Amino acid sequence: MCGIAGLLDPSHHCPHTLSAMLDSIAHRGPDDEGSWIDDAGIALGHRRLSIIDLSAAGHQPMLSASNRFVLSFNGEIYNHAVLRTELERTGRAPNWRGHSDTEVLLAGFEAWGIDATLERCNGMFALALWDRQLRALVLARDRMGEKPLYFGWVGGTFAFASELKALVHVPGWSARMHQASIASFLGSGYIRGPRSAVVGIYRLPPGCVLTLTLDQMRRVHDWEQLSAHISRFWSLRSTAIDGLGAPLTPDESVVDTLEALLRDAVGLRMAADVPLGAFLSGGIDSSLVTALMQAQSSRPVRTFSIGFDEVGYDEAPHARAVATHLGTEHTELYVSPDDALSLVPSLSKTFDEPFADNSQIPTLLVSRLARQHVTVALSGDGGDELFAGYGRYFAILRLWQMFGPLPKVLRRNIAPALAMMAAILRPVARVSAAANSLSHRFARLSERIAVVDIDALRLSFIGGTGLSRLKRDGTLQIFDHCRAPSGVDDTLRRLMYGDQLDYLPDDILHKVDRASMASSLEARVPLLDHRVVEFSWHLSNEMLVNHGQGKYLLRSVLERYVPRALTDRPKQGFSPPMGAWLRGPLRDWAESLLSHASLRELPMLDEGFVRMLWRSHLDQSTDASIALWNVLMLADWRQRFQATS
């Protein structure tokens, strides 16, 4: 795992700029640093976290055997040994210098071409490749978006890096907020799609390759022009349509097939020349990954979890029970408000863009804990999106079944009446738990029945109620690229498709990457092996959901390793008690960011509504922690990056 950075500008020889960019992402690769600068104007930089081939033979940027290609690579190619063997068998292998996957990638590019090589790869990656023969830059990103890659024009220079903060060091940098991206963030809690939070800076979509020659770089300056130079080597759209068109017949062999796939996916991700462990929450996904690791390990697997003292937020006992059953070497940490407080001032720097998934704090803490013992940790992320694990899927289905057939005008007329009932109950809610619960229900329902379509309803459940009202225009930002295509017509599958397309890469994987790399820890996600993703789209809804409960097939595999009693419980999530913390140890920090002086720098916000939310949260008439956390993360990010509107 590593960090990459670079520049393409024939008029700009930039060793000092490149060095500053690499220094800003040193946490991604503390073990080694390298750069390669050519007279053509290309500068490639690399920070290395040594995982495979710890020797100097793995140093990057790396030249191919013929010297045609130069590669700066972030990630892991888990099947690199198979690709190496294939190259050797066909007589197309170079004289190997070491055993790194980077060297195999370069040999593949020379033997098979770029797209054909990436199609053969099972891995997570973001890479920058310079073709010295064609004088062309190639940027590529893995299928599901596990590794990040930013690019764009800064002061006339085309720049790219693993993290946005590296681009700040390019001469001419200025951070002007991209209004549509910020609007999207305020509605969902994360930046969605290819446009970043900053005007002119983009994020390469998953499964894509961007190719620019020097001549093209001079002529291309916005997303519409860039899109013509982006190709796909893998498509979620095609995967979904192909899978749904060839559904599997439910029987025990399907469970056997999934178990074999998952076992192989986990086994591939256990290869490392450094210590390795797993995050364990005690839920379905992390327990399954850990069980499959332990089944293939000759020694106890190192597992890590964190807990909270607050009732209702503590998953540590469940993780401990699973660890005891599997026989892992388990380490846990209980998180106090002081632990959270110590992280809050650096959150916007760590997560690079406005990011308000408050499980960011425990993810940072468990990564820090794991890094004290291992360099690689396997994670159970992806199971909910692939196997219908979110409870909100079923809440949305019920709501859509009830209100979806109604005319939009009628739904919009009902919504204000429900909002009024919520407001009437709000004063009583201060002293009555039942009234408080009912007020919240009416408020949520009033917002959600007014939503115009299923894609918007999905986002309203992700972000929570009240978020659209944070903005002056009160709209929920919907991007057409996140809508399910024709052929993905089942409502449950439309919800899952949208989550896989934007929530998974832009929220979940963004969080996992930044939180783990902040501690120089490599996180691997075996459930997102592309073979598992493709297999999941062949499953009928009956194999995903049983008696109103999702992840039926995953549960069936897990029961072969862990008794159902240890994991069969309501999904709890990985979130801290943020509502109480904002009223307590984080109150002064929050108050400063919610002041008039701070909020006036964010003119898209409805300051009056935000201040009302803050007052009602402090007097406990409502729990507005989700909406307030979005505002706080945006305000803190704006200050750190000195972003303007």
C-alpha cells in the first residue's frame, strides 16, 4: 500500500513541488520514497508502505524491462503470482528483479497491453503510468473504488495524487467549493461522483482508465472533455445486467460455491511479507472474514475491536465472543469521549474532503490499535451492499409500497401536515420519551413521503432526516449517473445498485482508506473481490432475503464456522454516541464552528435553521447529531483548506 503523486507540465520542472506533495502523504508510505522526472515534463512520485517484496527490488517509480513504461502504483494485485506464472509459461516474462506485484504489472502491460492486464488483475489499486513511447499518461483505478485517485488542473499544471491534500502544494492552488458537490454532501454526508469538493479537481471513477497525451492535455480542461478520454475495463452496470439476466437456482450448491469463492478471496488477501490481522466487530461480515482467515491459518489470527462505555453502542462483547469461539488472538480498546476529542481537530485533514460518516472516529481508532501489532488488516466491508444487509432497504421498500403509487402532488400535500404534527409534539418531547419518538417519526415521514423517486429516497435514508433543509434551496442533489439502468428494475436491486455505485466507494471505502492509511495500515476487503461482486448479481432475491432479513446466503456460510447465536442480532453499526458527545466534551468545538462568523462563509447553508437545530439538540428536544455533524465537518474542512464559495 502506498501513496502516489505526479505532475504533467512540459514547461514546469518540479522536483520541489513533487517532494512537497509526497511529504503531505508520507503516512501512506513511511518506508520509502521515490521520484522519476523526464524532460517531457512528467514527474512521478511514490511513497511506499512495504508489504510484498520488502527489498529495494520493489522500489518505485519502477521502469519496465524495455524502459518503455514508468509506473507509480498504489495497492495490491492479489493474483500476481498467477500472472507471473502465465507470463513465464508463454515466454513473455522479463528477467525478474524481485517478486513484487508492481514488476508483474509492468510485464503485463508490455505483454498484453494495459486494459487486458487490468482485466486479468484481482486487486485494489490506483496507478499512474507514463508511456515514454507515446508520451502519454495513464491513470487507472480498481473496479470497486477501494483506492483513491484525484486529478485536475492547478495553475495550468495537470496534477494527480492519492489524496486531495497533496494537490495543495502545486503552485497556483486555490480551493473554490464545487457547489453541486457540496450540495450533495449536505444531503448525504459524503461527496458523491467524479467531481470533488473543489472546482477543477476530479476523482477517477472505479473501473476506469484515463489516457492523456501531452497534446491532449493542452486541449482538455473540464470534465466533459475529459470524459472522452476515459474508458472502462470493468462495469458495474454490465455486471448487474448480466447477473440478473442469468439467475442461479436456489440450492445448497450455491452456498458451497459462495463459500469457496470467499475462502479463496480471503486466502489471496492473507499473502504478505509483514504481520497481518483482521478487524472484528462480531457482526456477520467481519466474523465471516475472520472465520475464513482462521480456517486457513496455522496460528491464531490477530483480531481487533473497540467498544464504548455508553449503553447501546458497545459491540466489543459480541466481538469477544466470536474471537473466543474461533480461537483468535484478540485485542480490544474501549473508547472514551477524550479519545474522540483528540481526533476531532484533525478529521478534515485526515479525510481530505467534507466527510460526515461519524463511524470515521471508531474506524480511525481501531486502525491505530491494529497498527500497533500488524501492518495489514482484513475488513468485512461490502457485505451489506452486495447481500442486502441494510435495514433501511426494507424500510424503504415498505414506505415505497405504501406511498410510491400516490401522485407526487398528493404526497407533497401530506408531508406538511405530518411536519406540523411533529412540531406540535416537539415541546412535549422534552419530558416524554414517547412523544419524542413520535415527533421524530412524523418528521422523518414528512420528509420521505415527499421524495420524488426511489433513488432520492435511498439518499434520504443514508443521510437522515433534516439534511435537505440545511441548504437554502432545500433540495436533495441527485446525480443521474447513480440511477440504476434499464434492466435493473427490481426495487431492492435498484437500492443495492445505487449503494454499490456511490455509497460504497464514496463513503465506506473512502472512510476505510483514509482511516487505515492515517496509521500506515493496509486494509484489505475480501468481500469486494470482483468475483464475489459478480456472483452476487446472479443471486435471486430469495437467496438474499429470508423472512425479512438480509444477507441470507452470507449467514448460511457463516453458520458453518460460527454458531448463529453469536451473530444473530440486530445490525448495530459502528458509530459513537455522537449526540451525547456534542452536548458534552465536543460542545465548545462545535459552538465555534456553528458561530455566525463561521457559517457566513458557507452561504449555501440556512444559518437560521442550523442554529435552531443546535439549540434544540442542546436542550435535548431532538437528536440533531447527524445533520449537525454534516455542518461541522463542512465548516471545519472549509477552514483547513481555506476554501471559498
